[in-house]
Amino acid sequence: SPKTTIGGRPNIPNDLSIEFGLNQLTNRPEDLALNLFGSRTFNVYYQKPFKLFGDQSGFVLSPGIGIATNKFSFKDDENLFRSSTLGAESSVLKEVKSVYGTTIDIKTNNLAVNYLEVPVDLLYHVNKKDYSKSFRVSLGARVGYLYQAHTKISFDSPTTGAVKIKQSENYGLEKIRYGLNFKAGSPGFYVWTTYYLNPLWQADRGPFKTEANQVSFGLAIGLF
């Protein structure tokens, strides 16, 4: 009877990948700086590869769907708050202590922005005889729809004790985003980076009326 291989990556035609990474903002004013290691991304994508130009061309087109979750940690204990002049779907950047009191001890302070995302990648495999064991590179596109955003702030106050505040609203963020993606590695492990071509915020609705773009990069694990 044929032997069953123990371990390794099963050679089946679909890909489920988990990406871990960091976020940065480009084309931004100096006052919109991020704490790099507090600005993290966690993405999960399910993609279905389709061989192009024959079984051993090396090329594969891989569309899919997934969830992209992002956290942004602003420097100097700042976060987004709704603009009092612009109203709904807007934001300004303020120091948290200027809103909740100068005597508080801040424990958590970030902005979470979450998308339903559609990736489409064009992959090239160096080992054309066995894609499941091949080094590969890919260029692709990402289109995302913003389904939820919130700020999360927790602090200890000498007057009120422990306080946790989660405020869910749009903050002037663009509802649709689109970008370019690059990946390199094996089917089981790869490095990646995505640059989003359109601004993170709607025109004149974000802090400093900025047109900042998001760029993300990190490592990923291919589960099957």
C-alpha cells in the first residue's frame, strides 16, 4: 500500500494565510507620527490559485477574500476624537490627557481600523515541477471595505479609578481602500508588504486635513 507522508505542507489547491505586521503612514505631517511597534496589523486571507499558461509555467493567479485588522498607536499619548466643527465622519488628533484629565495614568491607547478585503495575486514559482515546495514571488492588488473602526482608551484615575472607553465611529476614514502587494517566500512562510494608493482619510475630514497613506509590512504563515 502507498505510504502516507507524515508532516509537511499538504499539496491541496487552496491557500489560507495569516499575516503579522506593522503599520506606518506616509505623506503625513510630522505631528501624525506613529509608535511603530504599537501599530500592528493582523490579516487572514483565503485564496484559490488558478494555474496560468499550463501546468508547469510557474504562473498562478490567486484571488480570494479575507479580513484585515489594523491598529494605530499615535505618539505623545494622542488619539483621534470627533471634530467639534466638522461633526460626524471627522477627526482631530488630541492628547488623551487634555480630554480626560492631566492626572490620569494611561494604560491603553490606540485606534483600530478593520476591513473586509479582496486580494488578487499573480504568483511565479521557481520550482515549476512542484509548486508546493517552491520559492515564489507575487505582485498583487488589495481592495478593502471599512466595516468597523473604534478608539480604545483605558486609564487609571485618582477620582474615578479604572476606566475603559471604546468609541466606535468612522473618524473620517475612507470606506474603500486599494493598494499594491508584494510577497516573497515559500508557500508555508513569506515576507510581505502592502502600499495603499488612496489616502486613509476622506479629503479634509481627518487630522490636519492630511492625505496620509498606509503602508504595512511583515511576515506570514501559510496554513494549507
